[in-house]
Amino acid sequence: MDLLNYAFMQRALLAAVLVGVTAPAVGVYLVQRRQALMGDGIGHVAMTGVGLGFLLSASPVWMATAVSVLGAVLMELIRWYGRTRGDIALAMLFYGGMAGGVMFINLAPGGSSATLTSYLFGSLSTVSPSDVTAICLLAAFVVLVTLGLRRQLFAVGQDEEFARVTGLPVRALNLLTAVTAAVTVTVAMRVVGLLLVSALMVVPVAAAQQLGRSFAATFAIAVALGVTVAVGGTVTSYYQDVPPGATIVLLTIAAFVALTALSAPLARRRARAAAAAAPAGDPAGRAIPAGRTAPDEVGA
Amino acid sequence: MSEPVVALRGVSAELGARPVLRGIDLTVCRGQVVALLGANGSGKSTAVRSAIGQVPVSAGAVELFGVPVRRFRDWRRVGYVPQRTTAATGVPATVTEIVASGRLSRTGFRRFCRADHAAVRRALELVGLADRAGDPVGALSGGQHQRVLIARALAAEPELLIMDEPMAGVDLAHQEVLAETLRDQVASGTTVLLVLHELGPLEPLIDRAVVLRDGRVVHDGPPPTAAGRPALPGHDPAHPSPAGALGAGASHHCLDPQAGTEPLRTGLPS
């Protein structure tokens, strides 16, 4: 393990572990809400933050955090109020964020679009000691939210209206989810890169769904898988001299394919067992209500 | 006189530009079981959803336990069973995980204690799903899924159950199971407001039926009997029976439940 002799690799590996934990931990809630691509949107918006960081000579990580949190809150507000043209508003936010990033970084002294590349696709050698501090703090916040509020976030993602009737502050929890996703994007930015962040939020969860029967198990498998591919990808990237972001994402997709292939026979066996256990019921749980009569019979 | 548990007074509501409720009055007294009947699109679901503050009301007043619903915070007293539409989300979840989320109206942000886990288990036993506690909901039948949603509402041990078509998709045998569960709840003093498409096995439990048509109450009184289906008041468009003419006025007042041992079991308090 000669790679551990290098300080930059120690930092990169620590960052990779934190990314591997946080990205799927948030992703599982996003997938549950069918907002799988939210991380991608935030990644685009965060580019403006990186650009601003260079322009104002501030830390790109903290600047990206600020801007992407703002963007995530804006997205959540659009989801509440802008029902009609929400998709157009989101598109403008995404591409405005990307264009803003390119514009600001080119305005920054000595900056060019090439400077952005390490942020877009991840880079091992550029994780600075101050980045590590930021990443640790942000990751702690993400873990605290995703584990500490797991029941509440689960309930909101499962059935928003029911969650409101239990008296949970659903809007605040949705905002918190968006903010947590934004923070995760900046945690992952240095290692995986902004354009590939979303993959690490979504693909491990999709893979874990193949095996998990419960939400808790899916969560745990997704995080374990996230850490494995993030560390595996970082190490591979060191030895093969390839970009870590791309390596990690390709590894994740390979894991997804492998787990899907592996779980197909498992799912068939479970389906048979379930069918045997409930011979009278409709197996998929979405058959036409059997007890229902024509609309204008009684009760009509 | 005791406070009505649910009170809608002159409530109107629109979905988009379409008026769905046109000034309905609906009162449910403590311990009563009230069925809301009506054709598809008559406003039943909107009426119950407005009762729990999930539909903005354009006119009228909505109260839960005597408190305007916008200011109502004591959600542990209410168990809500929505119409089963969100069958599965993107991520697998077990029966227990879903039912436990119903307990959040009591726990809020605190950790689950032993009593909370026990309440979740009890709710599962009440609907006869204790043996499926660890199964993913995706593997359940429609009727079993419906029972999960009912257990979720029961997990908070509510005083008021609001159920939107709880029998939809449940086969007759399981309807009996659910009717049995509901009977136990009612016997222990739970108030029930439920949307039904037909009375079915629940019929003996129903104290009062409120029939909606085009967003108006056309009947408020004793439930139509199975044999008397065609005679359902307000069913014949030629003889519309306006609310109020059928004792709707009387049902807007609630007797004190302490006044008698079983004051409300017989339908309309008289």
C-alpha cells in the first residue's frame, strides 16, 4: 500500500470514503421521492459557485456549497409554487448555473475553462488540506441528517400527504433534504466531479434495491457499495492514472449490472414464495379493485 | 352537548377551476361512525381531505375537535387512511417501516421508545398482518396493502379515523377482517369518518350516512339498508331530498357521550 505514503492520496482516500457514505445516503431519499436527477441539477448550479470562488479568491468548496444550497432551495420552491412551468424554470437554473460557472472562471485572473475540468470530473491530486476540513464538516452534517431524521424523511418520501397529517413539518423537511443534497454535491465534487456526482447518489441505490427488502437494508447496502466503489475507484485511478470520477462511476454501474444479474433468480424465487403465501390476492398489488361495483350503483 | 369531532360548515372547495364542494355541512360526533357516500366525482374524497386540511377551502369553516383545522396541531388524535394510490415508491420498504411512520404523529422528532415499537406491532396484529411485518410492501396484494395503510393510521392510537375508500380492492373475506378490526376500534370509542363506495360488511357499524352529489349533501341520516338500495334517499334524481329535511339539522348537534352508555350506536341521536 505505497499509495498511503503520499499525503495527497491519504486526503483523496478520506474524501472518497466520505463521498461513498454521503452520496448514497442522500440519494436513497431522492430516489424514494423520484427526484433522482436532483443531484445532477445541483451539480450544474454548483459550477457557478466554483467559478465565483476563483473570481473572488474564496474557497471554491465553500463557495460551491453556498451557491448549490441556494440553488437547491430555489428548486424546492419551484417544486412548490411553479407547478405549471416547473421544468422550464429548472432547466434555466441548471444551464444558467453551468454558464455562470464557465463565465466566472474565465473572468477570474489566470482562470480558464480548463481550470474547471478537475471540478467537473474529479481529481486526486487537487484535494487540499483545507478541502479535507470542509469535506469532513459537510459530510458530518449529511450523516447527521440522513441517519438522525431517517424516520421523518422516510415518511415524507413515502407519502407526503400522510406525513402532513401526522403533523410533521413536511416543507421544512423537504427543504432540508434539498439542502443536504446540495451539501453532498460539494462533498463529492473534488473526488467524483460535479457532472458525475449524481451517479454516485443514484446508481448505488438502484443496485441496492436489487437486494434490499427493507428501506433500512437498501440504505445500508447502498452506503456499503458507495464506499467500496469510491475507494476502489480512487485506488484504481492512482495506479492506472485515469480520472477518479469516471473510474468510480463506471465501477458503480458495473456493480449495478452484476447485482441485477445476480438478483434476478432471487427475485423470481421470492415472487414464487409471495404468490404461494397469498393465493387469493393480486400479486402486483395494483390490480383493479375487486370489491368495487359500477360507479352508479349504491353509494352512487 | 359535546364538541363535534369533525365539523364542516358551509364548506366549498375547488380543484383547479372546477367547484368540487358547494357548501356542504358535515358533523361527526364523538363515537359515531359516519359513511360518506356518493358517485365518483361527487366530492367525497375532497370532503374528507378538506376535513384534515389537505384541500384549500374557498368558503366555510372546518374544525377538528373544535379547533379550526389550520390551527389544529394535535395530529396524534387523527388517523388518516388515504385512497390507495401510492402503491410503491422507488425504494423498497417493509410493512413495519410503513406502519411505523404512522407513529410519528406521537413521536415527532424524538426517538422511538419501547411503547412506540409495541404500538406498531399491535397495529399490525389488529389488521392481521403480524406475520408479514418484515415483508416488502411490494410483495403484498392490493387488499394486504390496504390493511398496511389502515395499520399505519392505527399505529398512533387515534381517537378519530378518517378513511378514504378503505375497502377498495379488498376481497370480501378481507373486508370482513377489516370490518372486525373497525368494530373493535369503534367499541373502544374511536370516531370514524369513512368514504365508501358501498356499505358492504361495514353496514352494521354505520350510524349515519351522508350522501353527496355534485358537491352537495343530498342525504344525511340513517344508512340505506342493503335491501333498500334503490330507495336510497336522494338517489332518485326526480325526488331530491335536500339536506336538513332528513334530520341533517339534528345531526349537527352532538350529545355528550357521558350522557348514556351507548348514546350514539343507534344512528341519529334523538
